[in-house]
Amino acid sequence: MVERALALSAADACVVLADDHSSANLRFAGNTLTTNGVAHSTRLTVISMSGRGVGVVSRSAVRPDQLADVVAAADAAARAAQPAEDARELVSGVPASASWDEPVPPTGIGVFEGFAPALGEAFSAAESGGRRLYGFAEHTLTSTFLGTSTGLRLRHDQPTGRLQLNAKSADLKRSAWAGVSTHDFTDVDVAALDAGLARRLDWAKTRVDLPAGRYETLLPPAAVADLMVYLFWSAGARDAVDGRSVFAKPGGGTRVGERLASMPVTLSSDPSADGVACAPFVTAHASSRQSSVFDNGLPLTATDWIREGRLESLLQTRYSAELSGLPVTPAIDNLIMRGPGDGRSLEEMIASTRHGLLVTCLWYIREVDPQTLLLTGLTRDGVYLVEHGEVVGEVNNFRFNESPVDLLGRLSEVGRSQQTLPREWSDYFTRTVMPAVRVPDFNMSTVSQAS
């Protein structure tokens, strides 16, 4: 399809992206598997360039007899378009992917061959322990083919797996959540997850009501991921140059080079990172303030966004790099945060806490002020009180108000990094490696009535 579309285009230049997406899922409630299914879809995107004009047409399930109409529509849109400010010569000279013309290997229900029996055993353990398990497991495989009129022939196969597991007491008054990301479900320890949830339900048997305020707070890797992913999405160079984000320098320019974190933490992305590997080249289906269709196929390499506490890079297209005077550093589909040294486990951090809160996860996160990147949201499925190294009970939920950028400047401890699943953004961004962190004065702004 890609080769034929390129041959059919009469535009000055052309980029074609073909995405083949397959998925398999298991859903369960009350210790019982409720549904399972598989799905398959395809999408073709034709990006035509006429002079500096760009036309983009994207269609699902394009049949061979419809291909000429899709290409003609993209060519016509390019001819009618106004000049694109990010127009550049298309990328060339990147070696073709060895798997370019190999068959697509769709995922299927067989990916759960080892996981499903373990889930059944967890159901039995939960039933005997007086708790109920709810949630879903999903695995997807997306094969992306990128071809251009400059000769690029690139392909990437991206497996993505996620498990969300929620345990509730028999009376449904206590709840605990855990989530993991995985390539293929062979590394998911369901029994260990269930045991951790059972322990947290036991913690919640004692209820402690606390007022709003600033508390020493332990944020687990999943909660840290939700905050750092939002920071990453907000780190566009174009917005910083235009003075529209927290990364803009007062008086003009960007804050690249400034110290953001009190500790020497590093926030980075790497397409080849173990466990969270992702596409090693740019795939842009449309242009935006953080992406450019003209950059399709640009190679991606390991990039530090924050290096040892200092802002090192912003999300850049070739166009925005010219405006900012900074290197070209496009977005990459994973995010890794590490502190100095190996760091302690979350359990060890709890044991060293004299008085503080342990949060399970954050949700309903929304932006309040882009100039400071102030976010608000709610806690969910377990906030616990820690006294003298022991969890003594569950606390009411809170609404929080915090900026992840400001938070970096107030960290008092960064724990051991591990692969995790951001709960709020798991539909969009799953490949994260994050530590637990200790914040001495996390702002629980109001008590939430959510339960």
C-alpha cells in the first residue's frame, strides 16, 4: 500500500504512513472473567507536499480500489494549502528497515497463555481471602510502515501490554489499585500484585480522617510517572520560545541550562531502553507545535531532558530548533527518571518515615496554569498514614495542587527506579521507568469526598 501510494502521487514530495493495529484483551469483575476479545484495524495516512503547501488525508481500512482516491485527495489538499511554516526538505539517507516487506505478526489471545491461569489462581486466592478483583489486561501490536518520495523505507513493530488490577473488600468499602506495563505478559507476577493489594486492604481497616494541608508524602512510581509525563508533554520548545510555558525564560528565550531539581535527577528518553523500547525514528501523522510531518523518518537517539537536575533539552522539530538555537531533539515514546545512585525501595522509604502520607495513585489530572505548570487532581484507591515506619491506617482522599517542575525543586529523596504504568495516562503513554520520591510538603489543598 505504501509503495503504491507513493507511485500514485503527483505531488512534489510525498510521505505515506501505514499503521496495522491488532489487540487482545481480558476483562474481569468480582473474581470472574467477564469478556475477552480480539480486534484488528488499519489506517493509511498520505501526506502530500506541493511547493510549501501540505495536504494530509488519513483513512481507516483503505481497500486497494480506494487508494487512488485517497492519494488524489491529499495531492489536491496540498495544492490548495497555504505555505507551511515548518516546510523543510524531507529526510533522506536513512537505511531501510530489514523487516520492511515481512508479514505483519498480529497479536492474539494466545499472548495470555501463561498469564490467564495465574489470574485464575489469583481469583481463587482473592475469593478465599474475602476480597474481589476487578480490572482488565490488554495487549496490542502496532506495525508502522513509513515510506517517502526521498527513498525512506522504515518499519517499527511496537508491542504494548498493560494490566490494571483493582481489589475491593467484600462490602466494597475498601479499594486498592495496582498497574503494570509489559511487552508480552510473561513478566507479570499476578500473585505478587494480589498479595500487595491484600496487604493494603488490611491497612484500610483502620480509618484516619485528616484535614487539608502540606504533608510529607511518598509518591510511588506510578504517581511520579503521571506527573513527569505531563511535564514531558509540556516541554515543547516552540511554546517556550513564544513565552507560553513554564520553560520560557522571563525576558525571552528558554530555561535550558537552568537547575530545576534540588537533587541530581535525570529525566531522559531512549528508543533502545530495555523493557520500554520504542520507535527509533520520527512518525508524524500531522504537524503541530511539537511535531512536523517534514521530520518523518528522522532518527531518534537517547536524549536527556533534565540532566543531573538541569534542564538539558526541549521537544524540538527542525523548524523549532532554528527558532530556539538549540539541537534538534524530537519527542520519543518513553520516559525514564533516575536519581543519584540506586536509591531505596518504596518499602525502605516507608520504614524510614516518621510521620507522612503514602499515596497509591493520582487521577483526573488537569492543568491550572501553563506558566507554572500548576496541576490539580485527586488521590484514589488508597492514601495511607505512616507513623514511625509503619502504615497505621487509611486516610481520606484529597485534591492536590502541585507543579511537577516546582516539585522537582523540593524533592528530599529519590528511590529506586522501576518500570511502571502511569494510571491517568495509560491510554496514551505506557513506557515509563520511574522511582518513588519523597516530598516534604506535598500540597493536599482540600479534602475530597471521592471514595
